[in-house]
Amino acid sequence: MQILDLIPSLSPIAASDGSGFTPFITIELGTIIFVLLNLLIIYLLFKKFLFERVQKILDARQNDVQAMYTDAETAKENALSIEADYTEKLSQAKDEANELVRSATKRAQIRGEEIVNEAKEQAGHIKKRAEEDIEREKKRAINQIKDEISDIAIDAASKIAQKEINAADQEKLIEEFISM
């Protein structure tokens, strides 16, 4: 048995013209109308039951995608806004830090100048006290020398008074006391 015998329209037994073979493709108006009606019915059924539901699903999906794009755009704008705020705050923080450094440097310079001025002032007071101490010591030394000279003069006068000496001896005694 052959494969053509299994399909009745293709089998040579079903041939109607006596040749024993029917043509593979035939054009029959009834078949065309039947196929077109079937196609129309399937189209209307698909349109009624399938296309509307599929279109609703597609519309919902498109709305979801559009909402996601809108949300993403909003999130991007928010991120850019946050980034701008962050950049501005960072710039302000840098400016504040620079201002603090400048202020601290200025205060340190002022304090340094104050310390130098205080040191100069203290050095001036110390120098003044030293000069005063030197002057006091100088006066004390002069007074001590005067006291010693007066003691010497008194001793010389007492020696002169004890013995009456002539003018040559007196000069000799004065020179001895001065050289001491």
C-alpha cells in the first residue's frame, strides 16, 4: 500500500476521469466560499473574544511601561536635585572650612603678635628693673666709696692730728691713702 492510497483525494482509486489520478490542486468555488466563511467566523470570534482582551493587556502593559518611564524620569530628576543640593552643601562646607582656617590663622597671628608684644613689654620691664638695679648698685657703690673715702679722710686727719707733721709728710700720707 502506498501513501497516496491513505489520502482519498490523492489516491488513484478515487479518480473520476478514468485516468486513475485526480489533480493535486483543484479550484472549486464552494471550497473557496467555505474557507472564506470559516476565516470570517474565526476572525470575528478572535476579534470578539481574543483581540479585545489582548488589546486590553497590551494597553495595560503600555500604561505600566509609561508609568515606569515617568517614575524613572521623576527619580532621575530627584537624584539630580539631591546631587545639586549635595554639591551646594559640599561647596558651602568647603567655604566654611576655608573660612575657619582663615579665621584660625588670623587669630593665631593676632595671638602671636600679642605674645611677642607681651614678651617685649616684659623684656622692657626686666631691662628697666635691671637698669634701676644697676643704678641703685652704682649709687650704693658710690656711697660706699664715699664712706670709705670719708673714713680714710678721718683716719688721715686723726693721724695728722696725732702728730704734727710737716707739709712733705702730709702729702706723702695723702698719696698713700689715695693709692690704697
